[in-house]
Amino acid sequence: MARIAGVNIPSNKRVVVALTYIHGIGARSAKDIAKKLGIDEGRRVQDLTDQEVLHIRETIDADYPVEGDLRRETAMNIKRLMDLACYRGLRHRKGLPVRGQRTHTNARTRKGKAKPIAGKKK
């Protein structure tokens, strides 16, 4: 099992799929990394040599913000919006949808479980 950017990569999966287990690397970035290093996309992680794993690790460290750094950067961006007290920051503070979605119905992911309101029958 290879360890890249602090994440254990599953060894029985293809390289492109396994790299997506790292926060901050999606399918497109994984394909770009494989192409840049000349690794066939169909190869499995268990078939990679230690040298190839090292090259992947170095490429990710140099070119992509991943895991802890990316999470910290995202959290700081949200905190900055909240400190500015702009509309998006207020929505984050209240735990409501930020990007213009309706809240009369739906929005349960952000708002949480529906709370019953006493005396609202009819």
C-alpha cells in the first residue's frame, strides 16, 4: 500500500482511480499526473515501482495543494467571508445554502433535520 500526501492509496486499484482518494486531486488531475510522468493509466498501484511512487509524490507536493493545506485554505476563505459579514459570510454563519438555492423546501443538508413547529396544522 503506497502512502502519498499522508493518505494510504489502495493498491488493487488503477493508478488514476487511486490518486482520487487524495483530497484535492480529482479524475482530471490524476490523469494529468499519470500522463506527465508517463505512467499508463491502466496500471495498478501494486505494479508501480518505488521510484514511480516517489515521482508521483514529488509531483503532487510540487504542483497541487492537497489534504491539510487545501482544507486549511478553504477554511480560511470561509472565515474571511464570515469576518467581512458579506452576504455569503452571513449565509455560512447561519448554516444556510450559500449559492442561491431555495430554502422554502429542500436545503435539508445545510439546515439539518426538519424541526416541527407546534400549532401549525391546517
